[in-house]
Amino acid sequence: MSVLALCGGVGGAKLAFGLAAEAADLTIAVNTGDDFEHLGLTVCPDIDTVLYTLSDLADRERGWGLAGETWGFMAALARLGGETWFQLGDHDLATHVERTRRLAAGDSLSAVTAHLARALGLKPGIVPMSDQPVRTHLLTDTGELAFQPYFVRERCAPVVRRVRYQGAATAAPSPGFAAALARPDLTAIVICPSNPYLSIDPILAVPGVREALQHAAAPIVAVSPIVAGQALKGPAAKLMAELGVEPGVEAVARHYAGLIDGLVVDTADAGAVPTIEALGVRALAVPSVMRSDDDRRRLARDALAFAATLSQSRARAG
């Protein structure tokens, strides 16, 4: 089974963990719209969350960073009056230093990410969506903010009017992502339960990605990040409301309509299945809240089995 997953940070990484256990051949294309330069270092939050989650090094209580982290560097920086709004743990810092060093030496983000994945003993192909910088910016009631200042420093408080993806027009899919999109033997494409606007849309904004997905032979299944009108993690529901969209699985289906074949929703949203399917998107209601590793693997199995059903439907229709 060959699977391509499109993934953001915490929620998406949980499903990616499950997919890694269930799919022998997995490529994970990760959002880089959240990346930024901080304290002279290149920080890639979503890539690192995927790396740490799949290597079982992530801090499960906080939902980000490394388990067993220490904070001596940040304490020392605070004493010197440095910027401390974005927390870099002592162990996590090593990742950013090594990434920055390799990038400065001429390595691509793809090459650096592959090196980090190998160093952590990971088998799935973890690839950035692009090797060129694409940065998510939010136009808010307090002005334009890059993603990390909005998300971390301002704690998502400003009201968002519009989202744009700076640099997307001149970017290209990373070599590993492009190769995965072009594979004729793909059996499923899974859009992980990441924020559609902040994690998945930056990937889709890279020229050629949406078109490649629309022409892919494999069925595309998305897993909703919204359960019973609420986001399990992050500002997805708040953002939807501010953009004039009523938060819910129906809105997720409408957002992806024309791209996906199926949408996995939680059993709490089973009543929305007929509405979703009226949009031309097949729907499956299963328990989708991932509280344990068993939950992650079970949801991955459900998503892949759903994709297989959709593939059979495609074959019959053809």
C-alpha cells in the first residue's frame, strides 16, 4: 500500500503516526507555511512536530516540543532581555541549530529534513511541501501578522479577515512531494486533520499541487479537524467564524469539495453525513478523537479502508 499524506502540526502528526504503523510505503508532505527565522535560526514547527511525533519523542501533555525538555537557554535569554515569546527548549534547540547550519552550507530543506528523519530512525518519507519559502500571513483587525506572531505571541486573539501565502506563487513542490504526487501506484491520498486554512491550504497554494491531486488516480480522503463544531486543537473553529464560515464538518466538506472523494467525520457528526454527500463528497462517521496510539492506528485503518472503498467505486464508475 502506497500512501501520500498531507499534514500540518499536532493533529495531523497524530494521524501520520497511525498511518506510519499501517502503511508500509508512506510519504508525508508537511506544511512549511509556519516556518520562520527566529534568533537567527530556521524554525520549522510542523516538520519538527511530525519528526518528534513519529519518533515518539514528542511531549504528549503539551502537544508540542520534546518530552523531558529543559529550559535553561530560555531562562538565560530572559536574563539578557532577549525575545522569549517563542519558547525553544534546550534539546529542541539542537534541531534548529543543525538545520540552520546545513541550510547555510547549501543543503535544501528537503535534504536537511531527510537527514533529521534518518537520524531519528524514521522510515516514512517526510518531505517539506516546498524547498522555497512560503509563509502564511494573516490580515487581522490589528494589521498583518506572520503566522507565529499571530499564533504564539498574540495567542490567536486578533480577528482574522483574510489569509495569504507569501511566496507561494513562485514556489514549487519539493522533489519528494512532486515524486509522490506523480506515482502511478498510489493507493490513497490522505489529508490529515489539520487546519484547512493554515496547514493544508498553504500546501495547496504551491503551483501544480492542486492540479496534481485533482488528476491523481488514487482516491483522496480528508479527515475533519472539526468535531461537533469545535476544533480539537488550534484556532480552526475561531478562524472559520471570523472568515464568515459556520464551523462544522459541512464547512470542511465545502472547503475541500472538488478536490476530495471522501471525508471522515467523528460519530458526533454522523447526522451531517447526508448533507456532506449532497455536496458530492462521500462521508464516513467513525470515532476520530485520537487520545491514544491505538486511536491513531484505528483512525488510520478506517481512513485507508474508506479510501479502498472509494477506489473500488471509482473503478466501477470507470
